[in-house]
Amino acid sequence: MSNVFATILLCVSLSSFAQEAEVIKFDKLHSLLEEKGEQVHIINFWATWCAPCVKELPLFEAISAKNDPRVKVTLISLDFADEINKVNAFIHRRKIKSKVFLLDEIDYNSWIDRVEESWGGAIPATLFINQQTGQRKFIDRELKDGELEKVIESLMNQ
Amino acid sequence: MKKIKFPLALICVVALFSFENPPYEVGDSVADFKLKNVDGKMVSLSDYKDQNGAIVIFDCNTCPYSKAYNGRIIDLNDKYASKGFPVITINPNDPEISPGDSFKEMASQAKKKGYEFPYLQDETQQVARSFGATNTPHVFVLEKDGQNFKVAYIGTIDNNSRDGSAATKKYVEEAVDALLGDKAISTTRTKAIGCGIKWRD
């Protein structure tokens, strides 16, 4: 009997390791963009309904899995905030390890230029920031093979 | 032979780019286009020469933003067609990449939703390219200018893609109302929030 309880307890504690998306407003995103540190911060904008975004998520997950202290990955979901359950189910199913936020700001025109002026408003879109120098690179399309590594390399401190 | 091929290819690429006009900006005149409607008939912009303008919307069946805005697009036509600003929707997505946007699926969407306006297929994607449309839905409000149409507003429908009743800025309505009242449009350009157009490679 105690084994059963132990198993249940284990399952419960294991499942609690899977993250849930944290719902944020623009001020939080803005502080992420302005964050100072020694890393190359990769901020990917995606949504569960965006097929090309979902297709390239494993690329970002592979970068996260390397645990390179010089690189940080943040995934910003642009799913509608009332569909947070869909996002969390997706995170669980895909076992997403990179930190996921859901940006709850429906009036895109009020914030999109503050992320990147050249951004037309479609996803996937990825912003790379060298937190030390402030140097940035923005790509508002699907990444090409090997492009992710190349951009990270180009933004690494020498 | 190989030595000749490369510069030739380069010339072709350069020529292609130089023939392509830059996308429309507010104030630009719009070239006529002719595309197939879901009823099988061809529709041209010039068919609308007796109107005051037109609300051209690049749209599709599949994008969540298009779905969210669908009712509002129908409402725009209901409100403004009688005032000389009918809606014309154009689907630019490549059905190879997005099967839900095939001509057949477009016809079924138009029927199901009772479209009283054209839903045209931009098979070559040339119309979307010449307008500079990037997303769906992407709106271009056109006004009649002599014999031509010129661009009066480019962008999104309003500032709440999820819930129209919560929108505090209705950009397209404000633009058309201004044109009808012979006033200046206060916001002529916004970003068209939506899904990227599925371009053929």
C-alpha cells in the first residue's frame, strides 16, 4: 500500500517539474529585452497554431539543452491569453524546457515597434541580444539550417 | 560554358528585381488586377470604377487572426458596401503549403459564411506582392481618384484581434468614415497583425 502512495507521490512531484507558461505584460518583456548580463539572449516569438514556429522550436530546445552558460533562450508565446491551457498542454506534450512566457498584449501596434521597428507583425520572429554590448540581430522569418548557431557565434563576446 | 552561366544567372536575378515595383505606400495609385472569384468568375478592380473606393483585404481560411476577424470583415462590407466602399477579399496563400486555402476550401468558406463580396484567389501571388501585403488579414483601403484607385490606409482592422467589441481603435472604419466625410484620415498606417503569407518558394 505504501508503495502505491509512494508511486502516486512520485508521479505528482515529477509532473510538477513540467513548466507552465507565465502570462506577462509588455513591461516584463521590456525588462527581458533590457536585461544586462554576460549572455547572448535569444528571444523567439511563436504560437502553438503557427506551423513554421512549431517546426523550429526543437532548434531552440537543442540550444537550451546544451546548458551553455553564455547562451539563454526565452520563448514568447503570442497565443491568445484565453487559450493558455492550449499552450500549457503543448509545453507538457513536447516537454519544452526553455522558459516560456505568454505575452498578453492584444494591441500589438502599441508595443511591436518597441521590440523591433522593422517587425511586420508575423511570426516566427527571433531577436538575439548580446546582453553586454546591447548588439542585436532580428530575424522575422523561419531560420535557415545552421543560421541559429551562426548568429549566436557572431554575437558572442570575443 | 560554366563560366558564362553564372553572370547570366546574375543578370537574370538583377533584372527580375528591377522589374518589380516597390510595394504600395499610402497615396500611391493602384494598378488594375484581375483574379478568379470563388464563383468561377473573374473580378477586376476596374469593375468597381463606379464606387467611391474599396476595402481590399488579403485574407485566408486558416490563420487564427483571419478566423478571429472573419465576422468583422463581413460587418465592414455590410456597413460600407452601400456607401460605395465594398469589401474585396483576396487569398494569397500557396495551397501547396496551406491546403486549407485551396480554391475549393475558399469556395466552401465563402458559402458557409455567406460572403456577399468577392473572395479571390491570387494564384501567382503577384497581386499580394504588388500591394506589399505580408500578413493575413492585411487591409488596404482604396479611394477613387479620378479614373484610378489610390491607397488611403494600410494595416490592421482594429486594435483588438481577439475581441472586436473590446477594440478601442477601429482603424479601417475611421479611415472610411474620414473619406466619406471628406476629412483627413488620422491613422493611415498600422502594422497588420496576423499570419505571414505562405509564399511559394
